Amino acid sequence: MDENTMNNLDLYQLAVQHPLSEAFFLSRAYEELNDFQQASILREDFCGSAAVSLAWVMTDPDRHAVAIDTDAATLAFAREQIDNQPDQVGRNVKLICEDVRRVAPPAVSHAHIIASLNFSTLIFKTEAQILDYFRRCLKHLTPGGIFVMDLFGGPGSKQVGIANRQIELDDDQTITYHWEQRSYNPRSQDIDCRIHFTMPNNTVRRDAFVYDWRLWEVPQLLSLMRQAGFAKREVWGEQIMPDGQSSGQFEPLDQLPDSKDWVVYLIGQKH
Ligand SMILES: C[S@@+](CC[C@H](N)C(=O)[O-])C[C@H]1O[C@@H](n2cnc3c(N)ncnc32)[C@H](O)[C@@H]1O
């Protein structure tokens, strides 16, 4: 395969996604909050390539996933990837092209877990929008079900600049992933983030992905989850060990990480 012709979704998967770890994390969080009962139905909102849904069903044939996104071309890419798996492992993934605020049973069944990952919840910029979304998620969870979203923060998250990371390919070629924080407005919390890639032949895919987000703070989101009716709200992150290294395992935190940049999961549980 000529890496220079890979499409942006392939590059995104290589650069930022760890679907098996995410699926493992989701099941562990559900079990810990539900006396070790297991979740079987995942709803993946803003699913993009639906990689987490695929990982979810691949790890257990009794699991089902519903993956939702508004972008038909992205869902066509997801469908192709799922259908290309051996032994029809993706047969338990259902893709729905719709706004996450419009889906409802019977098109989607009540889920044990609703996940909104890769910071997708940040597209909602007003309290009214996010409350409406949280309330809809709560309504479509089973009792004890959990809503999981990720969030980045820390002083570094508000600084304008570009972080670069090299991605080594199997044939010793290299792609560079560039994460740009182009602007941040502390009053509105609006943040403009972009992903660019430099390909092995040095061509640059500028603005491969562009995100117009509101960088909500943890207390704001926890308060909105409470207003929406989530019985329990938790923040999960990596513990920092006495030697300054992170534990590599996400667990409930009493306080936010004391680092320049952090990523946490916010989890809301239904009664
Ligand atoms: C940040 S990407 C996340 C992709 C995905 N979580 C992943 O890891 O590949 C956001 C995705 O949300 C989709 N999207 C944006 N607004 C949406 C909405 N209201 N309902 C459903 N999908 C939406 C976009 O098409 C895009 O694929």
C-alpha cells in the first residue's frame, strides 16, 4: 500500500485511536459501577469510523453496538472496515446516520453505556444544548447505565501552538501528526483545534480535521450532569505515582491531575 494515498480517517485511526483500550475501559467502568455485572449494549455517539463499536463486539460475541454519526461518507468508511473483518465479527454493529439528539428507541435500543469520545461532546456550546443532550442520553440508558465522555484540560490546553508526533509505519516510513490549538477565547471558552499530517513524501494534509469546540471545565460539566438527572457523577483519570509517572490505569479521582495537560473521563450514572 502507498501510505501517501491513505485517507484522513485511516490516518486519524493510526494517530489518535486505541479502540480496544477504550472498549476495555468502558466495560470496566460499567462493571465497577454495577457490582461487576457486565454491559452488553454500547451506543457510540459521534462514532466517526465506529472503531470503538467494532472493538466492543469483537471482544465478545454476545455484545451489540449502535454507532451514530451525521456524516454519511464517514459511516460508509466505517461500514467498509466492519464488513472487511473476518468471520463477520462486525455483524452486531448497527450504524445510524442521524443527529445524536434525534435518535430514540425503537431505532436504537436502551444502552448499558453511551459513549461520546474524542471530545465530541465539546461541539455543544451552550448550557441549554448540552443539558438537552445529557437528558436524552439519560433517558436512553438502562437502569444503572452510564454515560461516558472524555475531556482535555490543564494550563497547556489553553495555550496556542502545535504539538508534533512521529508515527512509524511498518515499512520504516514515517507520518507526522500535528495537533494545533489555533486559538482559545477565555471568555467564551471557544477553542479552535486542528489536525494536520505530513506524509512520507513530505506533502502536508493541512486541516485534515478542524474542530470548533467549547472547552468546558470539569465543574461546569458535573453540574450540568447533575441538573440533567444523573444520580452519580465521577471523574476518572490516571493516578500519578510517587515517582511522577502515571499509573497507566484510569480510576476515579478526587481531584484533577496536577499536570500541564490532562485527559479525563466524566461518567454519569443513571439510577
Ligand atoms: C471528533 S469526531 C469523533 C469521531 C469518533 N469519536 C472517532 O473517534 O473516530 C466527531 C464526529 O461527530 C460527528 N457529528 C458532529 N455532530 C454530530 C451530531 N449532532 N450527531 C451525530 N454526529 C455528529 C462528525 O461527523 C464526526 O464524525
